[in-house]
Amino acid sequence: FLPGLYDGISNGKEKLEIKYLQSSEENLVEALKKTRKDDMFSGVTSVGPHRDDLDFKINDISARSYGSQGQKRSVALAVKLAEAEVINKKTGEYPVILLDDVMSELDKSRQNFVLNHTKEMQTFLSCCDPSNIENLQNGKIFNIKGGEVF
């Protein structure tokens, strides 16, 4: 799901690649035995799958190191939307999507995708700038001022 969603977010202008980075190539039991003393002293397990990571590359360049804020935000959105797709595939239902101030660092094309790709999902999206939702095709807009919803 993820590369296709990112393709939609970037309007086909960027190619996303994901690589799973395993923290340790050696046998996990052996690695745990090797680091046990230091881990007990620090109170933290230093090896294992919780130390694994994902490397995101946009057009063969590290998104973490060289991506713009908008590109990083786009990768994070693609991951969240992909998670929702996986949940839907497993359960037959989409989860409720909560997106807080995701529009501020996205250009209009990316905003349009986010606004209109989630129409099958129950999505709550907050933003501070009313111009960020100008392209909303379906849905309801609630304004909150002084603690009141109108």
C-alpha cells in the first residue's frame, strides 16, 4: 500500500522506497547474552527487533537526512494511511483517522490528496488555516472558537 499511497500524495512526482534495517544480523539469543551485563546496568535492552528501523528514500535520497518538511510529513501520512488500509484488509473496517495539523507543510496538491483520499474513512483533520481545506469535496467542516463549535 505504502509506495502507491505516496505516489498519490506526491502526484506521481516522487518515488518512495522503503528498506527494513535490522539492528543485528547475528543470532538474537547470542546477541542478548553478549549485551546482558551492559543492558542490566543501563536498564535498557540494546539489541533486538525494537531497535530495527525503516529507511525511507525519495528518488533514491534519504528522506530522513535530506527530505523537506513536506516530504517527511508526506511519508508519515502515507504510513498512517497504509496502516489504515492494512487494518481494513484484515477486519473489513477502517479505523478512525485523527490527523492533527498535517496540512501546514504540504503544498496544495498534497493537501488535495489528503482531503479527498480519506473519504472512505472516518477522518478528523484539524488545521488552523481555512485555506488548507478549500479543496475538500466531501465532508463536514466544524469551526471552533472560544471553546464553542459552530
